[in-house]
Amino acid sequence: MRPSIKQVANLAGVSIATVSRLLNKPGSVSAETAEKIHRSIEQLGFRPNFTGRNLRAGNSRTVGVVVPTLSNTVFAQCLQGIELAARELDYSVMFTTTEYLPEDESAAVELLLGHRVDGVILTVADAGANATLDLLEREKIPFVLTYNQLALGGQGHVPPRASVSVDNRAAACDAVAHLIRLGHRRIQMLSGRFNASDRAIQRYYGYLDAMQAAGLAPLPAIEVERHTLTAATDYQQMMADPALRPTALFCSNDLLAMSAMRDLRALGLRVPRDISVMGFDGIPVGALMEPVLASVVQPSERIGDVALRTLVAAIERGAAAAAAGAAPVEAARHVLPHVVREGGSAAAPAQS
């Protein structure tokens, strides 16, 4: 079997990113590290699979993309935006998924770096405390976050990181405010695990903002695995009791909202007559449902387009800055507009 770049990295005691940097730009690592890597390459008989064009250009004109899953249309739409923009700029795209497992993020990025990508677009579980992003920064590999949202200038010790997203907190606040305007007072948030998505946490803060602004008492968030409620026995019991259940659910994403609507019907509840449901993402299939899913619409394809163009600009500026001995350019942060879709799944509570 042909030796892999991972085997070279393990033998040399360095990261795959460091091996990739040496192969892409021989002067970018220390002489001591380069010697260790070259010894490993010789010992293993490793031969990098470079095309003639890439050797001449000094880069691969390929970007890597890491998303949690493609089963959620949001990420498929984002990938489409990335692909179309990459084609226009004469770049290729390689992608992989993490299935919402934070521990798989590093392996996914290492895999892409092993194929000599020039930069990475990625959505991670937590952009504020993330070893994979720290590694990319140490190795000076350009990257852009999608959907993850950090405050301008970073949080705490976290440096500024390039990102493209909507304002998750403000968007969630707008969604819950819409439910409040409809007359709902008992609104509960239904979410995937907060530790798998910093977007969900920001959306929860938006829920709290809207409830506080209206003088309403927030209810505890309900966290469930993936996109199903069928295993949540306590939740089913609560929903069966009209005195306990909320009049509206705000869901952290559309797949969860659609699953909730299915499971509520299985419990004999009608949407929106017995309970309203609001989603977040605005995936196209939600507009085809009956009733139409009320949701916050994100411009996912546009997010992908802007992310790719931001990454390519960073790659090219970085190469120019390195050649001129200049300092790197500050990370760009793009916040795109959102829209609240007032679908039929959210209506005034029956008692009104």
C-alpha cells in the first residue's frame, strides 16, 4: 500500500498540516522540522501526488470544506454556493462531514490538508474554544467559518476569525417576537444538544432576549438528540397535559421543527390549532409543507458563495503578504440578513 501523508507526519512527530506546508512551500517550516520530515519521507518511500500544474503554481487551487452533515439541506445549499463560486474562480472543492461529532473535526481537517488544500471552509461545534481552529491558525492555513458566529475581535483570548453567518441571536429574537405578537405567552425552545452547536446556544439567547423584552417567563430549553422526539418520554407526557404544554415551540432548526410537527400529530395534537411551531433555517422543503413551516430564513447558498470568495481572497492576500514580508490581513467577518417567514404552522393560540 502506498505510504500516506499521515504516516509521514506520525513518524516525524509533527502534524499533517506541517507536512503539507513543507510540501507546498519548502521554506515555511524550520530547518530542523524539515529534516525530520524528509527523513520520514525517505524512510517510508512516500511520493506526494502532485500534478505538474500544482508544482508550477506552488498551490493546489483546491479548498476543503467541513460541514456537520449533508442530510440537513442548509449545508447542502451552502456547499452549492461554495461550488458555484469556486468554479467561477477556477478552484476545486473537496468536502467531508463530521456528523456533529466535535472529536471528528480535527480528523476531517487533517484529511483535507493531506490532499494539499490551500484553505478550509468549515462549520464547527464551538468556534470560541476549538483546538482545530487553533491548529489552523498556528500553521497559518487560511480558513473561513460558516454559520459559526464570533463577536468582532474574538471572545476572550480567541483571536478574530473570518466568518460568514446571520446574526443568530437577533434572528432568534425576531422569530420568538413574532410568536409573541401572535398572542403566545408560554413559548418553549426545542433544540439539539447545545454542546454540538454553538448556533443553538446563540439562538437560545435570542429566545431569552425576546421573552425578557415582553416581560414573559422563559421556559427551560428542551435538548434532544438529532431530529427526533419519539424517545423523549418526559416530553411526550408534558405535551399530553394541556396545563403543562406550551402554546408554541421555537425550534433551533427546521429539521427539528418538522420532526416535532410529525411527533405532535402522533400525540393527537394539531398544528397550529393546539400548538404552534416555529423553525430556523428556512430550508425550501418547509415552504412545501401543509401548513407551511414558519421559520427564520438564512441565505445559505449566499453564505457559501461569500465564504468561498472570502477564503480565496485570504489565500491570495496571504501569499502576496508572505512574498512581501508584510503582516497578515485582519480576518473578515460577514453578517448576512435574515428574514422571518410567517408560515401557517404558527398562528394565534386557540384561547385567544
